Amino acid sequence: MALVFKASAAAISVSLIALLLKKSNPESALLLSIVTVIVLSAASMRFMDDIRELLELAQEMYGVPYRFCQPVVKCLAIAIVTRFSSDLCRDASQAALASGVDLAGSVCALSVALPLITSVLNNLRTIL
């Protein structure tokens, strides 16, 4: 919880600095934003162990196969990377590029989720 407050404070501070820099040096403002995103992402990676433990617990307690958990984690990672990338493109005034990143992320997430979707459809077929 403390990380959220620290990350928000850092993001607001960097946003204000980037706003001031953008007038005289827009490249530096964008670079500052990119570095901040990388630092905040690295700081949040320590929580990945908690997510892994939760997935292992679900596998142990409920017999959830790993093949069902893996696509969910991959889709989450794709969504995070896509969001950061498209937002940085929008900050650089590249809206068309940001839309391309959004589209690519959506297609990749759907592609990763196909085995899970296929499994759900097969289970529905056996039920019906």
C-alpha cells in the first residue's frame, strides 16, 4: 500500500518537472518520463512473488492446472507493457503510434489467451 502512495507522489512530481522541461527541452521531458516508468515498474516487481504464491496456492488447493494460470499472468504482463508503452507514445504526441501499440497488445493478449478460451469451449461442449 505504501508503494502506491510513493509511486503516485513520484509520478506527480516527475509530471510537474516534465511539464516545465517540455517547454524548453521536450526530449528530456520524455526521457525523464520513461526512466520514471522503468523505476516504478522495477519497484513493483517485488510483488510478483505474492502473485506467484497465490497461483501456487490455487493449484494446490483447487487443483487448478498450470496451463490455466499461465495465460492469465501473460495477459496481465501484456496489458501492463501495452499500457505503459501507449501512454508514453501519447505523451510524445504520437497518438497513431499509441493506437498501434494498443492494437498489437490486444492481439497478443488474445493470442496468449486462445488455449484458455479453447479449454473453456471444450468444457462447455461436454456440459451441453
